[in-house]
Amino acid sequence: MLWFVGLGISGFKSLPNQALKILENADIVYLEQFTSPIENDDLTQIENTTTGEFKIAKRWFVEDGKEIIEKSKNQKVVLLSYGDPYIATTHIELRVRAIEEKIKTQSIHASSSITSMIGECGLHFYKIGRIATIMNDMKSLITPYYVTYKNIIEGNHTVLLLEYNQDKKFFLDPKEALNDLIETENGQKRNVVKPSSYAIIASRIGFEDQKIISGKIENLNKIDFGKPPHTIIIPGRMHFTESDALKVLGKCIDEPFDNSEKTEKISHQMMKKYVPMVQEALEEIKPHYKNKKNFQDILENAELYIQDAEKFLEEGQDEVAILSIGYADGLVDALRLAKGLDPKM
């Protein structure tokens, strides 16, 4: 038998009576701390409640899972984790493996810091987009940067988890993570995360000393957020009820505002660049074909493709718009080549 038990977000006191009974009757309890640290007092209470064998399980141990699977075949085993047990995909994979081995599994769900912090900040949960993790490595910033970009374009909020290393007891500082995102912006130039962008720092959600502080990134850099864990939320399009709630439930250094107002889709950014370029090139080549009736249809088609591209973009048909400007560019390049001109603009 293998139990997956969530500890919740408030430590040992979050455990329901059913979970306490399971811990008392278990032959082995594995407590994993790689998803989030657990306070020493809570650790002691969990260990004292366990009558069977008690082990701290590191990430590699759970990911390997062989001992947990083997012990569960003829003993009552519990995998206890912070928050809800299935926020971590590793636990889902382990449960699937257990079921495939004909091992009976049961679950006790609990609140998760991810789901809880959304309500604690006053945000609408259905507006949360894809979640990403920021690691202490600049090369890994591209993924969370573009996750944030896509979410903002769609008007959604982005939850950015920060690296936690159980073995080194390392927590990535939220200010460092935000500055790394800004440095990534300087290279990508998609107008996603800037010093003037609005962000929320949710700290120690579920603990008595939890904090929710929001404001422009340039002003958040002056704040001491205290003990970890911390999570960053980059708001997308905020409803007025979210802004009002955030001001009441947390501390707002700056008035909340919409991060999505100045961020455009890549297709719109491309069109702003290429439509004027192709139009300019077309005007430049027209005098070379002034008296060439055979080429007037080609010139007219190029002009029509440019007009179509702008119309399709307004209608939200971004892919067709890009195709249209591509056709226009191809016709103009062909006309330039025919006159021995460099097609590159």
C-alpha cells in the first residue's frame, strides 16, 4: 500500500485526523523536502507521530522510486510532501509506476502554496497562465521569459517559481530573479519585463509571517522580502476587482497597473518593421519599371499584398498577414534582381 499525503501549507497543524492516523499506522514514512523546506518544529512533530520507520527522501530518491515501490508491495508506506502531493509531477509518475506494479494507492490532498497564493493576492485563479521556474542560471531564463511573454499577450498572470536546492539550502532571491529577467529582456527586446513593469512577490504563503508586496520592479529592488520561500507573479491584464483586492490584501508600493498594455505579439512587432521596409523598397523600384507595361501587374500585386497584410493583421489573422507581406517582399525582390539591384533591404 502506498499513500500520497499532502502536508498543506501551514505545516504539521494542517494535517487532518485521517492523515495523522495514516502516519501512526504506517510501516514507513518518507518525507520529501525538495519541493519546499519544512520547519524544524514541524519535522519533529511529524517524526514523533510516526510509529514506524521515518526517512527523509531526497529528490533523486523519489525520482528513482525503486525502494518506495518495493517496500509498498508488502508494507504500508507513506510519501509525505509539502502542499498537495500531486503538484510535483515526480509524485504522479511514481503513483503511475506503483499502480502498474499492482500496488494499491491512496491520496490525501491538501492546499498548495501555488493555488493558495493566488487567492491570498486577490487574483482570479482562472486568469493564471502557464507556470515556469527561474533557475540560478542565465541560460535557463529564456523559457520563463517567453512563458511570461505569451501569458501577458493573452492577458494572463504568470506564476514564476524560484529555484530551491535542498542539499545546498539555497533559495534564489526574488530580486536577483527579476534582474535576470530584465537582462534577458535586453537581449530579446520583446518589451515583456522592464524595470517599470509591475510584479508581485508572495513570501511564505501559509505561514504566520507571510508577506505580499507588489510594485514596479525598480522599486521592489529596494525591499527586503525576509525569509524564503518566495514566488514572483507577473500580472497580465488586471480586472479592477483584482487591483482593489491586491491593495487590501497586500502592500502595494505603486498603484497596480496593466502589464499587457505595451506588449505586442511577435507578429505585430514583425509587421511594424517589415511593412514600411517592403513599401519603401516597392516605391524605390517603381521608377525602374515606369514604362514597362508587362510589369505593372506585378507592381500592383505587390501593392495589394501589402494592403492585404495590414488588413489581415487588423482582423487578427496574424499568420495570413505575415504570409501576405512575405509574398509582397518576394515580388519586390524579384523586380530588384531583374534590374541587377541588391534585393536585401
